[in-house]
Amino acid sequence: MNRLTTCVAIGLVACAGVAEAQDWPQWRGPDGRRISHETDLPTAWDADSGVAWRTPLRGLGVSSPIVSGGLVLLTSQVGRGRLRPGGHPALVRGGAESPDNERPLGGERVDGDGDGDGVVFLISAFDHADGHLVWEHELPAEGDQPEAHQKHNMASPSAVADGERVYAWFATGQIVALDLQGERLWERHLARDYGPYEIVWGHSSSPILYEDLVILQSDHETGAYLLALDRRSGETRWRADRGASLRSFSTPLVVARPDGDELVVNANAGLDGYDPSTGEWLWHADGHNEYPVAAATFDDDGMVYTARGHRAGPYLAIRLGGRGVVDDSHVAWRVATGAPYVSSILYYDGLIYMANGNGIVTAVEATTGERVWQDRLGGIYSASPLAGDGKVYLFSETGETLVLRAGREPHVLQRNDLGERVVSSPAVSDGRIFIRTDGALVAVGP
């Protein structure tokens, strides 16, 4: 794959400013699939060994670290926002063991509402080599604040970077672009521009980059739309209305195709494809699912795989290139149940891996969707799996990481316990894995 093709396929940067090869510039990694192409990735660590550095965090959040230009970048929230009253869905169900009782963000639930006064969002930049804080940008929360789930807050979307700028989006509708020295370049409040960010549990979709655009999925109860902003100015380049009462917590994906790149989005009414350059709608695959969280992935031939979200929901493979309703023409296979609620599925070397909230890990054949193996390995999985160096990494909320040998049989190489809660999906760069816990950013590896 040449440089131009790679640039389009990743959907991250314009070819004039390609990120360094070791960067991890979005939560799904350099190729959009959570696959590292590095070798000699770390296999064993714990709270006392195998850790290169550990830096305490000033704020809370479940957004993932990204790596760009020698910096590890992370978003957080300082101050207590509003918590939705009543019961909050948990991943662990049906009597399965929950070693830490599936703790809320920060360790324990605080009943009642925060008033939102004094809430500040942080974009923090840490030195890749030793973890020291290089700079930190504060963005005061403005406007209406959504009622969040006890396991996340308004700093759930992960940032994205293009080697020159970092873009951070928050659940109030605020989005800001900074240079890699932490200086603000532009800022917008999209809830004021296009209507309130009203979605149960709060907004959590992350931004993605495509050519010179920042693309945002804003599927909310009061109105759903896709929005493309100019990377350099923040001005609106296109907006695609998607109707009322759509809901999505998922992050879109751009896949390169010889006859036109496609933007794939996951929402409660089904999957849709768009032209990422213009926002033109292309196709729809049906199937209602109440809480779509998972993001799609793809293989080397451009086949797209995704779970749909919610409890033990469906997962499927879909060929791109269709027009109109494509359930009969382009859905290669569909499995009705068994996918994780929150964690996205992973495609790696011909197999699809997934881990759910009850600690059940499954591998299926990518060409058919047929199960290859399934085992209860333990853990509570909100973070999405990671692959590289012939290994699959599963990050449990208990703080334990399972390192599996990728393949057609379940083979656990190592169980690594950091002793700290992990909900965020980690990043990989230059031989290290960067893991966000409730209280710290941790680099494991040499």
C-alpha cells in the first residue's frame, strides 16, 4: 500500500501532513483498527514492575490516550457534573462474578446531582519518554450539561490529532483545536449552533479526521446529523441531517475504496454509509438496537465488521459499495446475538475477537461469522481489544490485562494486574502501551 492509499484508508490526516509512523493519533489507532504494526510489544507487567512511568491525573474521564508528535494527549473533566437519577445499567449480569462490584468512575458513586458549577475540561499533554506534564489547556464547561452514567462523564470522547493539531470534543457540544504547544487555534460550541446535545447518558462519540475535515457524529434525541468542519478554521464544510430521535454513542469509520471512500456510522436504527467528502447518503443496513456503542473495523479487502451494541446484541459483516437498502445485497453474514455491550470487536489476522462484561471471550471466523472458540477467561470489559506482534490484549475494569496468543485456540500468555480500574482503551507507540486508569496515565514497556 503506497503512502497516498494509506493516507486515505486511515482517514486521519491530509497527505500533506502525515503523522509519524509511531503515532497513535486516535482511539482506534493509526489504521483505524486498533492494530499495532510494531514488534516486541510488552507482555508482562504489574503495579511494581514493567512500568516505564506513571503520572497522576488531575481530572477524571474514560477517553483514551492518543500519541502525536512525542506527546501523549488525554482529555479529562475536573469538577462534578450531573448524574442521572435512578438505576444505571451494569455490564456484569446473571450472577457472574464481579470482583470489584463494577465500580463507578472515580471509585464510588456520589448520589444526587452536582450543580455543574466550576466544571472544567482539560486537554493534557505528557512527554512520551518520561510522562512529565508538558502543558495543559483548560476549557470551562459552558451551556447545558447532560446527565451522565455513573461510569463516565462529559470527557468521554477521545481526542484526535493530525501531527500539527489536536482536536478535543466534549459532551456539552464544545470542541476546540489546539496546536501541539497547547495554544488554542479555534473553538466552537455546537450545541449553540445546531441545538442541544440531548442523549440519554450523555454524548460520547469521538471525532475522526478525513483529508482536511474533522467529522463528527451527533446522533441525539432532539435531532441527528453528521458534521464536517474545516481542520484549520473550524468552519462548517458540510452537514448531513439524519432525522429526529436517532441515538448513537459510536464513533464513525472511514474506509478507502477504489471507487470512492465510505464513511460508516452505527446508530440505533441501523448502519449507514456516506460519502465523507460531501456527506451524501449512500446506503442503509437495517436492524434496531437501543444503545449502539461499538465502532466498526475492517479487513485488508475492505470488508467492514461491527457489533451493534446493547446486551449480547448482533454483529455482522458488510461489503461496501452498495446503494439504498443493502441488507439482502451486501450483508455477508449476521449473527443475531453474542456481541459485547460497550467494547468494540477486533479484526486481526482473519479472526474477530470480542470480550463481554461477564468475562466471556470469543473468536469467530471473519469470512463466515462462525465461532472458532469461546472461553470464560474472567474480567469486565468496557475497553476495546488491542492487537499487535501476534498478540491480543484485553483490558479489564478490574485492572487486569489478559495477553492472548492470537490464533484459533484460546491461549493466555500472561495476566497482568495493575491494581487500578481501567475503562479507557489504551494506545501503543514506540514499544509502549499507554493505559489510563481512574487516577493515572501509565506507560508499560521498556
